[in-house]
Amino acid sequence: MFVLRHRPFLQNARPRLSLLARLAAATVAGGLLAGCVAMDVASLAEAPQLSSKVKAEMSKKKMSPTSPVLVRIFKQESELEVWKVNASGQYALFKTYPMCRWSGKLGPKTKNGDRQAPEGFYHVSAGMLNPNSQYYVSFNLGYPNRLESALGYTGEALMVHGACSSSGCYAMTDQGVGEIYAIVQKALDGGQARFQVQAYPFRMTTENMAKHKGDPNMPFWRTLKEGYDAFAFTKRQPKVSVCGSRYVFNKEFVDGEPDDPLAQCPAVVGGSEGDLMAKIGAEQKKLDAAIATTTTVSSFAYMDGGMHPSFRTLLKQQGAKGLAARISRTKYPVSRPEAALADPYED
């Protein structure tokens, strides 16, 4: 069980809270929050440090603590992956973290207050890390990005953070986010200017895509799958451009990067990624064939987000207050626990 395995990390990293900080945290936790706005609580926590255990795990996988990092998020599976560059110079999976809570439904975030956790490609720099978040520590995804802003999408302060409460964010528990935060901070300290976050509705296999063939988000998801496949085939971070009202991957443009995300894509320099484009094209044909032959389509009732099965088990056993006490140093309440108990994605 994730929580048990990481209990030593929690005990070692937990700072001593002053009475004032405890009262401030309780006040914040008791308020009604609009979205995942990360209001600072001064001196609530110190930024977590990379543990010797994590360093040893990296060493076994031929990864350096300062090597570049990349994050992938999957809503339906309620999982977050941390990838790092290893000795081969390519990204390799370091660890998969179970997600305690996300809100909304499958599909992109488009407006403030919709409770949607975002989907898309984001880039996080050191200035977007918050060591004094109300949710222990956090990092801002940077929603809305350039494409989302151009499309008129609204919202702010969409985070990956601790505890088990979400109104558009990805809540990883204090233990989980503490370890993730230490990993990405070390990579940024080591010279990586910013790390990429790829947020998906689900693992974008042909089978999963075909199950959702009637979903109105399918055109958008097909675009996300191009980036997903580019990473899967190369194990290198895809270069993300925006033009033609969509993401464009691994393209070099004759006159440099497009300025207008909504304008038609300019001419590209040909030949640099021909083999990769052929593989992605083959995946698109496989998807077309799968969609054409799929007769049953998954239809999920809106149940307000998801929760990893490991935490759902704890929620059933210990209740909302018991789970909150176990995974949040401020005992921050679990958001909408009744909805979390119902798994709309269970086959």
C-alpha cells in the first residue's frame, strides 16, 4: 500500500508546526474555496528534500538526481508518472504515484468554476513551485497555456498538490507530492529550465480511444494522442508548438515558432522527423480501424472526478476523516467523499 510504504518519508519530512501555523491551516481548511487557489500559509512547511531512499532508487535505474524530469498524468487511472533521463540519454519511467483525488470529468478545462482538471501540455519552471501551499507543497501547471488562452479558456491556480481535495487540481497526498516536489525541484536546480507535464484523460492506447469514440472531445484527444505517441516511440520530450487552434508536435517552421495559436500553421522544414511521423500516422490508421469496428462504447455517468483504488479502499475502511488524517498533516478534508467512493470507470 502506497501510504504504508511512504510513512518513513512522511515522518522524516514533517516539520514541527507552530500553534499559529496550525490555527492558520485549520482556518483555511474550514473555508469554502473556489478552485484550487494555493493561498500561502507562511512557514507552514519547508520544501521537502530528496531522500536517500529515492536517490538509491534513481541510482539503480541509472538516473542522476539532477537529470531532466518529465511528468505524465492520467485521469481515468488516477495516476501520475515521473520520468527521468537515464544513462542512455532517453527518458525512462522512474515511478508511478497513485492520485488521491481529481475533480470534474474526462475532457479539457474550459472555464473558471467548471471543476475540471486540465488536459494538455504544460511547462513548469522553478517560479511555479510553491513550498508554502495550503496543501503542503504544490506546483502550478500554468493553465491556461498559450493555446488555451487563445481559445478563451479561463481559470487559474491549477495545481499538483498534497492532501486529497480537488476543485480542478490533482491531489497527490502530502506524502506523494512531497516526494514528487523534491524530485522536480532537484532537476530544476540541476539546470533544467522547465519540465513538461502531459495531462491526459486516460492512457491513450488504441483500445481506450475506441471505447470513447462517441465522446465530443475525441478530436482534441486525437491531437493529444499524437504527442503521447511521439513520446512513446522516442522516449524523448516532444517539442510542442501551437497553431491552427491545436497542438503540433516536433515540427520546425521555416520562419520560426508560430505567433498566433489560432492562425493556420506556417510552412514547416521537412524531413527531420519522417520516420516518427510515419509511425504516428500508422497509429492513426490503427485507431481509425478500431473505431470502425468497436460496437460497444463506454458511457460514464458524471460522478465528479476520480480516486485511485488504493485510496478508495482506505476511504471505505477509515472514512473521510480517517483518510484525511492519514495523508494530510493539516487533516485537510477529502473533497466530496461520497462521489469518490463511486468509481465510474470500473468495468
